[in-house]
Amino acid sequence: MAVEIFWGSGSPFAWSVMLAMEVKGVPYTGHLLSFSDGDLKKPEFLAMNPRGKVPVVKDGDFTIAESNAILVWLEAKAPQPALFGSNPEDTGTIWRAVLEHAAYFQHHTHAISGAVFYKKMEEKAEEVKASAKAVGEELARYEAALEKGDWLVGSAMSAADLVAYPHFELFFRLAARPEVKAFGLGFDKGWDAYPALSAWRARIKALPGYDNTYPPHWKG
């Protein structure tokens, strides 16, 4: 029986899990849920995840939520190719990169996206500008790291890449919106301002099965 994943188009958390399943060659059946239709608040979904968030994965009688927890479960279920390293040192370094991404990049991009989506850019102007500064600093760090190697940790793709990548796509897509550009946050050039990040992006997009994971409402 194929693993089932309940996901939402454009959710970076669900995207990272789907990328990992494609990379590992784990057969899965996707159930696309609609944020706007309230699918995540329906009783049948809340029975799987009372927090009402995607992704949720089911494997027979087993159900698990939270993307990083799902990735760890997936690593144990399908160990190859390894996404969390093959020795304690690699595992620790990859986890450090995953947690740093959440704390120092993702935290601030979500502050900006929340202000945009809830139309509170003016109300939260100082918070948005502070987060934009932090994002810019993190982008510079990622750019410098990827100038030295193809992947975020070591010489092979890892969970660090698959966790981070969808958040970069979402952020640069958000930064291209006219109302965000008008706010002058400094990201108007998008990916083009970061050659090493752009090359890394191309490597991710070349992964087998990548097209199966791309947010359908972004196509066209």
C-alpha cells in the first residue's frame, strides 16, 4: 500500500516531504487539500492532525504530522539515499542546518509573508523591515556557503537542502509581488541577485520527480 500524504499547494513544509519521497523513491498517494475551502478545518482532517496543518502522512494505521518528524520517520523507513548523514558528525551537522534555517530564515520570512497575506504591511512596518534585514543577512550566508560547495551540508544533498529550498521559492515568489516591491525591502532582483543560490536551485529542480511536487497553483 502506498504511503498517503495530505498536503496543500504552496506549503513549503509539505513540499519538502514530497521532495524527500521522490528522492527516496517511496510510492505515495497525494491528497491535495484546499486552504481556501477550509479543508484543514474539517473533522476528518482534524482527526488526523488536531492542529489543522499540513503535511500529514498515513502509512496503514500509522499517522504522523510535522514535516521534520515525517522526514525522520521516512529516513528510518527508506534509509537510502540517506538524507540525515551516514555518521554521527554528519547527522549533527545536518540537523544544525535544519534548525538554523527554521530559527534564522524561516522565522523572518514568515513574519513578512504574514504581514503581506493579512494586509498588515503598514501596521507591521517596523517588524517587516527588521525581518527583511535578517533575511538579507541569511541570504548572504547561504550564498557564501554555496559558493564553496554544491549542497548546504557536505558534498551530497541532504535534508538541509530539501527543508530549506521550498521556503526560498516561496519567499522569492512573495518578494516579486508589486505590493512587496513597493515597500522597498531590497529583494527586487529575486534569485538573480544570488548566483550560487540560483545554481543550487537548478540542482534541486533537476532531481527526479521534482515536477510531481511543484505547487500546481503556481503553474502557468
